[in-house]
Amino acid sequence: MNNEWHTFLQQQQATIEGDHVIDFGDAAQERQTVESDTVLADLSHLGLIAAGGSDTETFLQGQFTNDVQQVTLQQSQLTAYCNPKGRMLASMRLFRRADRYFLSLPRSVLEPTLKRLRMFVLRSDVSLSDASDELARFGLAGPDAEKLLGSQLPVLPEAVDEVVQHADLTIIRIPGQQQARFEIHGPSGALTSLWQALQTGASPVGYPAWSWLDTVAGVPTVVPETVETFVPQMANLHSLGGISFTKGCYTGQEVVARMHYLGKLKRRMYRAHVDIDTPPAPGEPIYNAGAGTDNSAGKVVLAQPAPRGGVDLLAVLQISSVEAGPLHLGQPDGPALSLLDLPYEVANEA
């Protein structure tokens, strides 16, 4: 988080831990606000990798699950970076500003992702750098988000993944359930002015509240605890437009393609609720009732406090275990999970 943006957030009464804004003074109120009101959220918990040079498109095309050639100044995409076994090292949003590509992903996995990507540059004309503090970023979501943002900007992205470039700002429409959600990236000064204008109709919330919206939208996040745990389809990335099955070779492509063309999906990501006070960590196991602790049904992907109490989460689970039910968190006799709907259909592959 660069100093100018950090100072501005402090002036807004933000509670900041590292690069995470925890809240703006009342976390409990923010949990309720995010369910039905329009909210602003700092996104400094997401880092940015910048990629530039004449060979950048070709290089990135050989690394990620999605078709990089489809990323333009007006179109972003979800994508994943896999190991040779097809397991995700990172999930991210890829977008462009001017002549560079930007990879938006959790800061906790940025450094190992950047280090690994650099290993494969070799003699290509590609420059990769940590640009997390070069730009600031925040999110806007809620019933009045579109109207509010439209009062400040001449044009907005209409469909999920679409991008609008305006002056120094990059505005991206991202998945939401029923309400519009936007990410805005730009220099600290420009974002400070826009935040202040939007704050007349939106309430600031911390990282947990914004992350809860990711659970509602069914968007997975790979963090250190879940690196190399899931094939992209297990985290529903194919249903979110995060995989191209026609682009050609990339690291892990053989495994991902085999699951698509020859296999039947045995694990997929579900949304669930559990009546506990503290969210479980990513990677926390989930069990069928009566199962042994060496035979888990799946693992937590993302979990955050729910607006009306308890915790909402995303978890990759064996489909057969879900059908067998019931499911419990942490232990076979742990707190029971209640499954919730996702806002999209999950393809079962071949």
C-alpha cells in the first residue's frame, strides 16, 4: 500500500493491518451493511504484477489457463496459473492499462508467483515487476453502485469482465450475485477524489465484508494454504469463464484438458453456511458425519462472517460426499454445513 493511499485511508478512520483494511470502525455494522447497501472497499489486499515488453502476450499465453489474446483495454478475464500437474498456484484477474498487462491476485501469493513466472522468461522481451504500490484500487458494490459510479464517469462497463478506461482510471465490472460490482484501479490522487465523491452514497467497509461478496458471487481465491490443491475446474473456474479449451498449450494444460474432454468432474466448489463465530482458515477439512479423519470430503476455499451471523464459505467438495451428506467442518462431528445456492450453473464436464 503506497504512502499516499495509506494516509488517505487512515484519515477515513480505517483500521489497517499490513495491507488489509479490517474495518472503518464498526466491523459488526459493516457485516450487515454489505448485504443490502452500497459499499466502498479498499482492495490493497490484492497485489499487482505488471508485465510489459514485445513478447508479453506470447509469454503469458503459455502460462495461464485462459486465452490472453482476448484481453484488451476493454476486456479483462479471470484466469489461473498451474503447475505441471494442473494444480493451481494462483488465481487472478488479468487486465490491461496502456501497453502493459496487470495480474491482480492476493498479495500473499504474489511473490512466489512472480518468482516462478520470471524463471520462464529466458530470452523473451518480457519485464515482470511487483506494481502493487504503483496503483491504488478499491471496489464498489450494491444496489446503487451503477447509478452512483455513473454520476461520476461518462461510461461504465456493462457486462462482467468488461473494462472502461477513463483518464487515469481502469474500471472493471466483476462477478456479483444480483447487484453490480466494480473494481477501480488508478493513481492514488485520482482514486482519492473518486472515493470522496462516491462516499456521499456508499458506506466504507473493510476487507472481510468485501471478501464475503466473493463468497456470494462464488469466485475462488488461491492463498498459501491452498496452493497446488485444486485443479481449476474443482474451483468452478470453467463456469466463471476462467479457462479456454481452444487456446493451445500452457503449463498444466494436459491435465485440465483431460478432465474437460475425458473425465467427469468428481469435485466442485460449493457455497455453504455454518453457525460458528470465527471463520475457518482456507484449507480447513470438511467431513461426512461418521467418516474417519483421514477421509475428508473436501476443503475450505474462502470463509467470512455472514451478515446475519455465522460464517459463509466456499469449499471444494467431493460431489459424492455432498450427495451422501451431512457435512461437518473440521471434524466428522464438527459444526454442520448448510449448502447455499451459487449464482451460476456448474458444468459437470464430459
